[in-house]
Amino acid sequence: MRVTERTLVLIKPDGVARRHVGEILSRIERKGLDIVALELRTATEEVAAAHYAEHEGKPFYPGLIEFITSRPLVAAVLEGPRAIAAFRQLAGGTDPVEKAVPGSIRGDLGLDAGENLVHGSDSVESAEREIALWFPALAGS
Ligand code: GDP
Ligand code: MG
């Protein structure tokens, strides 16, 4: 049985500034995931803090919030079978050098553990919470 999922994806400000939006959306489309919401916006402190609440108190947290709110990003909701794991596979591990393999978005395009191009929800629960935060009109639909 194939279970359709939704996942919340961000093309972080470094990905937009480095003009990788088309490249990243192309990889998503080639994988076979559907884009059901897509918007360029600049994250507020409130949304950024709620999004990264699990990391509050960690050494990199202040810099992470500053980075995420600094410039426009692309927020998206993807849909498809096993969409959550499928996008995490496309993204690669958190550290683009130590963890992300070549062929992944971070492995191919990144060098920095903080400015690592993309975010993808890590579980069904995270996806529901993050979709409600970024695209409240979609939540529960
Ligand atoms: P993700 O789910 O792969 O994005 O990784 P995490 O949920 O563990 O961390 C969230 C985000 O915080 C990462 O994507 C990075 O942008 C940032 N981050 C995590 N760990 C580090 C770190 O050790 N150093 C820095 N500078 N940023 C980090
Ligand atoms: Mg995470």
C-alpha cells in the first residue's frame, strides 16, 4: 500500500540568494513529488522561532534564526508517496560535507552546516505542525 504524505520544504535564504530555486524545484519534480503550495516570502521572527523551537538553547540557534529571517526564502508543501522521507533523501544529511552524499542537494551544492540550502519535515507530526505554521489554509485539508 502506498501512503500519500505531505511535507513542508524550505529553500532557505542561501538557496534563493545563490539562484538555486530552479535547480532544487527541478530535482523535486524529477523525483515525482507534487508541489501543492509554493511561495517566496521573508520569515518573521515568530514563524522562525516556532519552526525551530526544538533547537532553542543550542549554540547555533541565534545564528540560525538570524539567517532564516535575513532574506527571502521559498516555502513549499510537497505531496506524494512517502514524501517526507523522499525529500529528506533528496536533501541529504544536515552537514553538506560530513553527512550529505554527492547526488543530494546539500551534497552537491553546499559547504556550510548552517547555510545548507533546504529544510524538510522529519516526521508526519513535524510535517503537520510545520504546514499549519507556514500554510495555515492548507492544514487539515
Ligand atoms: P535538518 O533536519 O537536517 O535540517 O537538521 P536539524 O533539524 O538537526 O537542524 C536544523 C537546522 O539547524 C539545520 O538544517 C542547520 O541549518 C542548522 N544546524 C543544525 N546543526 C548545526 C550545527 O552544528 N551548526 C550550525 N551552524 N547549524 C546547524
Ligand atoms: Mg530538522
